[in-house]
Amino acid sequence: MPPRLAKRARVSGPEPAIVAPDPHEDKHVVFTAWSKQRGVEIKNVKPAKIPGRGLGLVTTAKIKVGARILFVPEKAMFKPDGSVPHASPQAQLAASAMKACTAADSNMGIWKETWPVDSDFQHSLPMRWPHELREHFPVSVMQPLLRQEEDYAKDVGAVQDFLAAGNHTAEDFRYYWSIVNSRSFHFKAKGKIGTMVMCPFIDYINHGPSGTTCDVFQRPNGYEVIADRDYVAGEEILANYGAHNNDKLLVHYGFMIASVANEWSDEEDAGPNDTPNRDDDIRLDHIVLPMLTPTVRAQLQDVGFLRGYALLPATNELCFKTQVAVRAMLLTCNEWEYFVENGEDLAEDQSHAVSHFLLHPFHEHRDYAARAFRTVEDKSDWEEYSSMKNELEMLRMRWLQIITAIECYMDMKPGSTT
Ligand SMILES: C[S@@+](CC[C@H](N)C(=O)[O-])C[C@H]1O[C@@H](n2cnc3c(N)ncnc32)[C@H](O)[C@@H]1O
């Protein structure tokens, strides 16, 4: 759901009259009616509680592959209102949503009622977790987290005057910023500049790994969700938020999916999301970079292969960049250039030499991860950490995924002594 600069304000089209919700009616039923009134087409799905995922959308009848399940026309979308034109697209949308949700003459509150509350973010998003837990974070989680915090600091700085003028606190803004972070879409109408928007009802859909989800299309006049396969009544429909690894899913969205490697080793530890994340990877920069000489670093920098190294649990292989980087340490220039250009070795296959080069640091990292895993697991039993159960479980799960991926890789390699 990548952001783009919004030109100006408002939900397009006439606003439906403000609905006075019946206090006894379920908020999701009220919101469903409100969405339809704004022009959202909803066919054979309804919101429901999904264990471990908050709310999601489930089918209420059989659905055939290729059938349209949802359509959100442009006029139903919520767009930035132009209040903070110089802020980032995310800050613009967050500030506008905050303004609309707190305005007396708006019916956005009906939508807001269906969103998570601030305390949900407090326990799910690492940026909200107690700082004392950070010493137990894998580097691969810390890095996107620091980047996210930089973005947030810039955004909150950019809306200072707007917050003061509307008597809003930075905490209010942070809530809407988190909502937008996990529930917004990019939309570009024909001939218009693209913008970051919120789409009612589609934002109930949970994420599924590539290959397990409905097809979501941005059309010139709206967003459409199409069934990727036949469904029977009562199944959850999912969408793919992007080919994200579990570090990114955790930092950005506050959840993780089983890693493929975990499935191989211990199904009980697969976690609540049972379809493995084939997009997961285990970041290796902190292992590989220190092994490269300055000359090799410069050489890799020139061809755009410095950084971004990873182990891929889905195939139990090193990514191409890692293979290139390690070969730069092992081969002559000619041999290395041949591999970079052709994706195979000039003469003898060097895969074993590459694995051998990494075995010692992989052992060390596996041991480090095992210690971190045990520390996190121990803390789960301590009284003083009783309010951080979810946080510790997420960390425990990620460390386990890292350990398992490395062990699976090393088990396959000759000369490994695990
Ligand atoms: C677009 S919202 C989806 C609706 C959301 N579940 C709710 O209760 O409102 C995205 C958020 O849903 C949750 N989520 C989405 N996919 C998930 C999954 N596969 N497992 C666990 N949580 C998920 C995360 O909290 C994420 O930030």
C-alpha cells in the first residue's frame, strides 16, 4: 500500500446523510450498512472475529473463482483533506482521519468504531513496546523499526501546528498514524495525481502469504476484490499486503506468519498463522558484511550488491546477492564477473565453497540466537513481564524462526558439525 502525495481534500461525491446508529445494533452491522450507503459493493462476505487476527472477512455463501466479492468506488474512499499539505502522504492522511473522526458533524465515527483501539497497537507494534525489550530484538527487526521511528518523528514534527490548533495530542496523532500505516491504499484515478487513501470495508481483510489470497485490483474508478478460487461458506478471505518478510510484517503490521523452516522442524511452533510465509527471509548483513575486505566491499558497491543479504527459508538457499558477495571473496575477478553475469560458475560449481565460508559465522549466529531465544523464553515466566506476554511471544517466535532456518541450512551442507 505505497504512499503518494495527495493534492487536495475530501471524500469525493456527495456525503451520505449522517446516520444516527442504533446503540443496540452491532457496530459492524451499522458500518456495513454505512459502507453500502457510500456505494461499496459487498457480496457474500461479512466481518467476523478471527482467532489471533482481530477481525477479518469471512464468506457467507459459496463463492466461485473469478467472482467479484467487493468493490469500493472512488467516491467511497477517504482522502486527505489538505490540512497539512507539506507533510508526508501518511501524515496527511492520518491528520485528516483524526480531524474527520473527531468532528461533530462527521459520520466517520461509524467507521472508526470498527478499528482496533490504541491499546491493541501498544501490544502489537514494536514501536510501542517497552524499550527494555529492545536488547532482545534481532538486528533484522531493529533496523526497520529505527527507520519507522525516524519517519514517525518527521511526521509528528510536520503536524505540530496542526495538532496545537485542533487541541490534539501527539498520542492522538500516533493512533491515527498507526491506523493509516496498517489500513491504507494507494489510489490513482485516471489523469489525476496518485494519493494515499482509506477504503471502507476492504480494510477488514487480513494478510495472507503469496499464493493464498484473493486478487485485489486497483481500477481507474475504485478497488476491486476478486475470488482467487472457489470458496465455501465460512472461509476467511485474505489479501496480500506485499511480499514482506516476517521482520517487516512485525514492525509495520504487528504480526508474523509461520516461517517455512519452522514447519519442517516443529509444527507446534508454527504459530496462529498456519500457512507458511514463503516471502520470509533471514537477514544476513550483520554476518556477511564484517567478512568482506574493503576492496571487495568497494567492488560490490560498484555493482549494487553491497548489502541486502539473506537466507531464504522457503528454498533453504542463500539469496543471489549473498552468493555474489561471498564469491567476491573466494574467486578471481574473471570467475566472479562470470558468475554475476550468468548466475552460474565459470568452471566448477562453487556452492560448497560458499557454504563452507559461511559455516563458522552461521554457527556463531545460531548460538547467539539460541541464547537470545532462551532469555526471552525465561522472561515469559517472570511476574514483572506478565504484561508483555504478546511481545515476548513474538520475539520468541522470531528467534526460533532464525535458529531453525540457519540449522536447516547448515544441516544440508557437507562438513557441518552442528
Ligand atoms: C487491514 S487490517 C485488517 C483487519 C484487522 N484484523 C482488524 O481487526 O481490524 C491489518 C491488521 O490486521 C492484523 N492482521 C492482518 N493480517 C494478519 C495475519 N495474517 N495474522 C495476524 N494479524 C493480522 C494486523 O494487526 C494488521 O495490522
